[in-house]
Amino acid sequence: MINGITTSNPVIECILSRTAAKYYDPDATLSDEQIYELVRIGTTAPTSFHMQNWRFIAVRTREAKARLSPIAWGQPPITEAAVTFIICGQLADSSVIPERLAPLVKAGVMPATMVPEWENPARGLYMDQPQRQRDEAMRTGTFGAAAMIYAARSLGLGSTPMIGFDADGVHREFGLTKNEVPVMLLSVGVERAGNWAQKPRRPVTEVLNLI
Ligand SMILES: Cc1cc2nc3c(=O)[nH]c(=O)nc-3n(C[C@H](O)[C@H](O)[C@H](O)COP(=O)(O)O)c2cc1C
């Protein structure tokens, strides 16, 4: 308890107990409905200007895993975990904003008059700014992946975010478009014995500046 704020509840326990898994039960699968649900939860993560500039490729068949494994350093989770998501971020493009905001306007969440107030600054921020477009793709994909990691943990599933892969190879082999970046791979599945205990962290005093 800190000043009346509890530091222990099921959500915090879920966050505190997560680790990156290396070993999975290769016989445990997830149904397409379970995969769909994980992605649905992932897509409730925040995105800049609500662009939702992401795509998730669920690699879950033996054949698809065999295509991914050699271009992902042969990492064990690719073949053993039930599913490995190729988390794709899409280069930030303000022209998608009216279409992405239309459902909010229709639902009465946002007045129609506000749409240009989001689109115009986004255009100024991203147009002709390839670094920012790519940075946003990476942020979007990372937020989505993080939501899926903790959702998986809350369901008793392990997960592994992975940057150990050939980005060009994944781009080519899995048909990413030219505006898509493979942000990371994310394996999810039922863990088996042998995974490491949680690793100690740097002290908060070393990473926190109170100003
Ligand atoms: C962006 C990112 C990339 C990672 N890439 C890999 C990877 O390619 N292979 C792997 O086994 N673990 C990978 N990890 C897992 C990290 O090694 C792990 O998160 C870190 O050692 C901390 O351990 P913990 O997640 O168990 O707390 C990655 C993690 C992140 C966030």
C-alpha cells in the first residue's frame, strides 16, 4: 500500500509475474477463436491519433512455422509455441484518419467536426517524415504486443517477444506490404518446465528521475 494506493491486485500480480518463456509444450495448441480473442484484446491498446496502424499474422500451422523458423534464428518458441505472431506496424499515414475515426463519430464518441482537428496535426507530424512514420509503426506494434503479452499471462499462457529474426526475410516470406514493418515476433503458448525464474531488475533509483 502506498498512500492509500494498493500495489497488489490481480492485474499487478499478472504484470509482476510475467517472464519471457523459452520452452513451450509443443503439443498444446490454441484454437483460432482463442487467437482471434488475443488479437482483439491487443487492438484495444492505444495508438497515435487512433490510427490502429497494425496487422497481426498468426503463424500457427506446422507448415507456416517451418517457413518462419529458418528466418528467425531457429528459435525454439517458433516451432514449439502454439502460435507466433508477426507483429506488423504500418508506417504512420494521416490519410487513414478519417476512415479510422468514422466509427467513433457514428457511435457518438467524437463529434464529426473534430476529425480534421486530428487529421491536420497528424499530417504535419508525419508527412514527408519517414523516421517519424517508422517510429510510430514501432510504437503501435509494441503497444499491441504488450497488451497481448499481459492478456496471455492472465490466461496462464507464456509468451516470448523476439527481435532475433531476419526482417527482410520475414517481409518477403510473409507478404508484408511496403508500408509495413515487422516490429517483433511474439510467441504465445502453454509453457513447459525449464523456463527461467524471473530476472532481477535494475534498481528503481537508477532508472527514475523525480523532477
Ligand atoms: C524487443 C525484445 C526482443 C527480444 N528478443 C528476444 C529474442 O529474439 N529471443 C529471446 O529468446 N528472447 C528475446 N527477448 C526476451 C528478453 O531476453 C527478455 O525479455 C529479457 O531478458 C528480460 O527477461 P523477462 O522478459 O523474462 O523478464 C526479447 C525481448 C524484447 C522486449
